[in-house]
Amino acid sequence: MTFPAYRHLLNLQPSLRLLNEPGQPPVQPFAAAAFDETGSAAGLALAELPLTGDNPPELLSLFVAREARNRGLGTELLAYLEGQVGRRGFAELRTVYTVGKPAIGAFERVLTKCGWAEPTPRTLSVRLSVEQALSLPWLERYRVRSGCEIFPWTELTDDERRALRLSQEERGWIAKDLVPWRYDAHGFEPLTSLGLRCGRDVVAWVINHRSAGTTLRFTCSYIRKDLGRRGRILPLFSASIKRMRQAGFSACTFVAPMRHATMVAFVRRWVQPWANSVTQTRGSEKALRSAPAIGTLGKPEHEQTSADGDPAVGETVDTTLKGPASRL
Ligand SMILES: CC(C)(COP(=O)(O)OP(=O)(O)OC[C@H]1O[C@@H](n2cnc3c(N)ncnc32)[C@H](O)[C@@H]1OP(=O)(O)O)[C@@H](O)C(=O)NCCC(=O)NCCS
């Protein structure tokens, strides 16, 4: 009842949202489950609550068994989850989801019914097999300009790392969410992650991660603005793609946040025309009311029972509802 990548969260212990993904703070999973009158699972809403930092909680998945759909259970589950998250003092709940699947119409209808904001585009994601990547027509077309060299990111020196941080503090030349240390601190794919040195300066990088078995994800790429025009970052991608087979990858994905117009334009121009799959995500959010629920005020935590109570973070919820899938 949730995505394979989130199944580890169902033990409801603090964890990374995605195993083997760097740069994430640990989160507290929170789930609300619905059961029908025979005790069979009918639906599941899964969210993550932040344990550190100021990221808002996020709805990760909402699922209702096929035979129980279109009877209000998805709406009921989400409304219940919102209430519980709000009661823990969080002011907002967000969600990001992939569009193009058959149930997205129903999911967005549920969001509307629950009063969420109009969904907006968040990321563009393009997938290529290793064969498609190796046949990209620009792979051999662009050369590294003279005075510059490509180097494995594993060979970035401590001095260069310090210089990058210092120059960012002084000049803020790197988009804040694309600073390399956000993506390499907890590991990265060592063979295909590369940097570009021009003179003594590190001016560009392509930092990648293994995602889902043999898929390589181009997670973070950046080139200094004054050097970025006319495909100057392409030699880095070319070198990286040529190492994919040796590193054991059968496919790769390019993911561009919609708010980075240049990244989106890059993916649309240089990758999308040769890709076998293009997906977009949309996102929405809702401001939460954080007032405690009626009937539980003043009760000690252990007496706050399931029917309208406040289960400890991470417990699944068991409360009675009307209707065919009757226990939420
Ligand atoms: C999305 C999902 C959870 C909804 O659960 P549900 O119990 O059917 O939801 P509800 O009955 O509360 O509401 C469904 C609403 O969508 C509407 N709907 C159904 N199919 C629709 C479609 N193709 N386009 C637009 N609206 C649709 C229903 O008419 C209903 O709206 P209404 O109450 O105004 O008539 C369920 O369809 C599901 O599990 N899908 C598969 C998993 C999934 O894709 N989850 C979303 C991303 S994580």
C-alpha cells in the first residue's frame, strides 16, 4: 500500500526517507491505516515528520484498496492524517507526486476536497537506457576548453573543498540548493561523479548517485554562470555517461527542479528528445490547524485512546468510521 522505496518506513522508526540517499535528515514516519469489517487492510496514508531542521512534514503516499475506492475513504484517511500532524504542532503538510498515473485524477480530487492548494509543477525527470545515453548525438561534439580538465570527484582535494565553500560565502555564486557539499557529504557514485577545474578553480561538477539498483541518477550538476553557455557542461556529462557501463549501470535519470529554469531548459534541449520516459512531478501543500482535538484535552498521553485520541508519533491509527471500509 505504499511505494517499495518507502516500505522500510512502515516499521515507524526514525529513518532516512530513502535508503542510500545522501544529504537527507532522518525523519519520523507517521502512518494512518484503515481496515474493513473483516480486518483486511483497506487503505494507508504515509507521511514523514521532520526530526531536525525546518522542512515541513510531507505526505508520502495515499492508497486505498481498489474495491474500496470512490467511497470517501481516501479523503477520510488524509483528513485524519492532517489532523494528527497538526496536533503535533506542525503548521503545514506538503506532498510531491508523479503525474501521468491513472489514479492521479482521483488523488488530486482528494486534495481539493481536503482544501489543499492548487497543485503546481515541481520537477521534470527524464530517463534513458545506457544504450540511449551512449547514443546521445552530442556525446563527442563538445570538448573541454583549453586550460580546463575533468577530474573524478573522489579526487577533489580538501583545499579545493575549502576554497569552494569560501568563495560561496564571499560571492554566493552557486545556486543554494546545488552546492556540492549537500550532495557528496553522505556518499556519491564514485566512478561517474566528476568535476571541472579551470586553472586552479573548481568551476563545475556532476555529482551522481545510484538509485534503484542499476539506475544512475544525475543528482546535482552545476557550472559557473560565466562558463555555462553553449554546452560547456556537456563534456562532463559525456565523460560521466561513458563510464556508466564500467560502473554497472543500465539506465540513468536526469531530474530538474522546475524552479531552476536553466536546468529544465538543459534537460529539455539536450536529453529529453532522446529519452524513453519523461515524467513530471507536481506538488501541493495545506496549512494545518494545530488545535488539539475535542475530547482529548487534559488527558494524559496513555489515556488518549484510538477513537478520537492522539496516538504516539509513528503508531498506526485504529478508529471507527461509518461505511464499507469501516475502521480507520
Ligand atoms: C487516490 C486514492 C487514494 C483515492 O482514494 P478514494 O478512497 O477513492 O478517494 P475518495 O473516495 O475519498 O475520493 C475520490 C474522488 O476522486 C474522484 N475521482 C475518481 N476517479 C477520478 C478521476 N479519474 N479523475 C478525477 N476525479 C476522480 C471521485 O469521484 C471522488 O471525488 P467525489 O467524492 O467528488 O466524487 C485511490 O484512488 C488510490 O489508492 N489510488 C492508487 C494509489 C495512488 O495513485 N495514490 C496517489 C499518489 S500517492
